[in-house]
Amino acid sequence: MAEDDLSRANRESDAPSFDFDDDAISSLLDAFVATRTGSQAKRVSRPPDPLDPGAQAAQRTVFQHTSHHEALPLVGDTPETRGRRIELLEALATRAVGSARARLLSSAAELHEQLGNGEAAARNYTHALAADARDVVVLRALRRHAMQRGDWAAAATALEKEAGLELSVSDRVSALKLLAHIQLSKLGDAAAAGQAATRAAGLQQDDFVASILATSAGLARGNASRAAEALTDAAERWPDAEAQAVMLLHAAQLIETAGAPDAARQAFGRVVELQPALLAAHLGVIRATHDPGTTDAARESLESAAERSSPPVAAALLRTLLGPSEDTATLWTLAEAAALAGDPQRAIKAIECMSDLSPEARSVGSARRARLHAELGDQPGYEQASRDAHSEPRLGAYVHS
């Protein structure tokens, strides 16, 4: 994931200022090299003056008679070289303050991690945070370190601080989405996850994943109204009408479950506008309008809807009255009716009988099957349906809702 990359704003920002000048840095570097390699290598760590041919010739002579690791003690990827870089970074950090000190210590901590020195890395990260608790580079390093060792609470804390910085909108949204995901899937804090996802969706209103995360948080809290609202927002941002209709249908059913018939009728009506042949939407309108209550009343409502519908929809409605059908729209109706009746197994069978679906609609149907398998506690079935749903990668976030 790209959240570890620096944003354009961070890359183009001014370099942190040290509390000592270039001569002080050069002197420290020369002293460091001299103590590690002897006096003959002193000052070879810096390029000679290009206008001084004598100095250039002297350095060439040094390189010719000095091994690579002696002439350039800080270059390379060996453990010894990394150790020397750590020493130099930590020495420089003792002469720096604020963001400069924090970034030097973070760099040293990352090298300690590469060498497997977990305690030293943690110590340097702690000192870096104390030097500047609002430096984005330090916060991202801390978050990465926390995630690697499975400390999700520390990762969430770093992300909360990062999201509060004056970063670009895209960077803040990325931090908030990752925060919501960690709070929901790792910490089990659906309320906090919902807040983070809602903040992300508010910052970038065309972000589909942020709305789906808000949906997932709402479902986890049992807040059907909030989940429906977020899912509706997500569906409106999705370009494919068929997949959009299925998501809106799910949102309408959540609204119906929440006991808001007027809002449910409007939501089902929106689905009918997108997919006029989707019988589940027509039945939703009927339920929200009439509340049939008995089989006879339900038949009367279906017959009434058939009379007002276009010929293809009327035929499908009448087929629903007459019995099972292989028609896709009718199968959707039967599946959702079974789910509402508390028979997820029958709903799964109806969805599995569907054919001639677009790839996106097939993925959404598989996601619906995954949720039904989850209701049954059928882990193998859930995993298989989830894999089938991932045939459309961009719908991955919806699959997990």
C-alpha cells in the first residue's frame, strides 16, 4: 500500500534545520572516519575541490591504495557498515533538535530494525517521538514499526496523529481509511472506525472505499440506518448501474429493517429506476407501501404491481406468482425474500442458480452469498464466496462489508 510513501507536499517541504553549520558536520564526519579507518582516510569521505587538481590526485591515490570499506566506511549493506551509519546518525542526533533530531533517530531506528535490534529500534523511536511528535516521517516510521510487531493500538495512535497534521487531502484520507480498517478489523472498535471512515468520506466525497468502511462499521454496530446511508453514498459513486442497483437494494433492505417504510419505499423506487426488471426492488416497494401480512394480500399486491408494470416486468411478476423460475430477476426476488424470511440457505441456492450476469454483478452476487454463508456460520462457504467475489478487484471493499 502506498501509505508509507511521502506525499508531494512532504517531499517538497523545506529540509529540517540543524542547530550547527556545515563545517561542524564536516568536522564530525572527518573525526568519525578517522577513528574508524586511520588518519590516511581522513577527508576522503568528502569530494575534493573540483578546482584543485592536486586534491583530486591525492584522493585518487588514497583510493588506489586503500580498500573500499576503509576509504568509504559508510557505503555498503553489510551489518558492519549499517552499524557505522547508526553510530554516525546517533552522533549527529545529539547535536540536533526538533524535527532534525527526530528524523535522524528514526533513520537510526530503521537501521536497527534491519539488523534485528528491536530494543534499540524501539528506544530510538521513543526518543524521536519525544523530539518532534508531529513530524510525518517519524509518525509513519512509528506506525510501520507498530504494524510489523502487531501493536495495533500504537499503529492507530500514530495514524490519528498523522491524520491531524496539515497534509494534503489525499494523504489525510489514506491515513483515516487505514485507521478505520485497523480499528474495525484489529481493535474491534466499530464506533471509532465509523468516525474515522466518516471523516475520510467527508474530506474526499468521491471515495468509494471510505463509504464502504463506514457501511461496515455501521453494520458491526448494528446501526442499520447509518450503514444504509453510507452504502447509499458508496453506490452513488459506483459507475456500473447493475452493481450500483444491487448495493442500493441492500441499502433499501437495511432501511426497511430499521423500520422506516417511507424512506425504504423511496430507496426501493431508486433501484427500480436503475433496474426496472429487478423484482426484488418491486417487491420492496410493495412491502413498504402495503405491508401485505397474509399470502392472499401478497398475491393481490403482486397482481396489482403486474398491472402497472411494463410487459417484461409484469411477466416476471406473474411468474413469481406461478412458481419458481430460472429468470435472473425472479431469482434475485426469491433470494431476497428467503433472506428476509430467515432462510439464508434457500437464498444462497437462488443466487447460485443465476446465470448471464455481468462480471461486476456476479461479484456483488458472490459478496451477497458470502454474507449469507457468514450468517449460517459456514466458514468454508464464506471463504469460497469471498474468493469468487474478488473477481472484480475494485469491489473488494464491498465484499468485506
